[in-house]
Amino acid sequence: MNGYSLYNFVFLAGLLISVRVMVRGVERRVSVGDAIVRTRWATLAGALTMAGFLGSVLARLHMASDVTAAAALAGAIFGATSAGILVRRAVAMPVSDHEFDPRFELQGVPAMVIQTIPANGDGLVRLAAGAGAVHESLLPARSIDGTSIGVGVEVGVERVDDGVAFVEAWSAIEARL
């Protein structure tokens, strides 16, 4: 096996470990709510990928083997360090996905307007029992597009901000579907 093939093998191993990291993630659950971030696989993937890439390119350019090995080692150190930093930063970022945002808990829930929602004003909607509540509940509501919605119109909840439901006429939602 020549140096070029060895570096290709190292590069491929790094890519395969990268796929493992993407599929399995870097968090390990210890108990409910607790998670340990393990950067071991991500740093190994970064090190192997960079070392294999640099070694392969330099071997292909017929550089001296000691220069190629030194560059591959430097690439491995750089790849491992940068992968570890990126994983730690990515884990530290707050989740901005609305799936975990409590404002969107009632998204898509049907409600009935029981007090007219004036244009750019507040009205009142009734949520049926089971729609995020044990009992029937009333919420102040606004139209998401600032239009007026009359009494008796069925609406869909888009989000709830500071106790105010932002709603849209169900007929408009159906038209988009």
C-alpha cells in the first residue's frame, strides 16, 4: 500500500465516522433532562478527514514523505480542534425551532370566535376541551393579518403571545391546503 492509498483510506474513514456523528449525534442521555455532550467521535472524524485529505493531495503532488506526514499531522490537529469547537458551539446555541417554543403549542387548533375580532384589535375565541386544555377555555384573540373576523366564524390558532391568540379564518387555511 503506497502513501497515496493510505491517505485515501484515512480520508474515507474520517468521512464514514462523520456520517456516524450525523446519524447518532453527539449527546448521550444520562437521565431524563440530562445529557452529556461527547465530542470524541466528532474530533476523530475531523482529524481523520483533514489528515487524509492533506496527505492524499500532497502525496499526489509527489511531495517528500516527511513533509506530507507533517502536513497530515498538522491537518489532524486542526481538524480535531475545529470539530471540537464547532460541536461545543452548536450544542450551546439556544433552540430556535418553533417545535419547542411554547407560543406554538396550540398551533393549528380550531377555535370559534365568540366576540368579534375588529381589524387590528382584540376579540375573544373559545377553544374546545382537549385542545390544550382540560375544560373549554376562552382566549383574547387577534387576526394574524389585521382583518376583522365576525362572531361564529371558525378560526385556526397560529400562536399564543402573552395570552393573546393570533388566529386566521379556517376558510383561508383550507384554501391554502
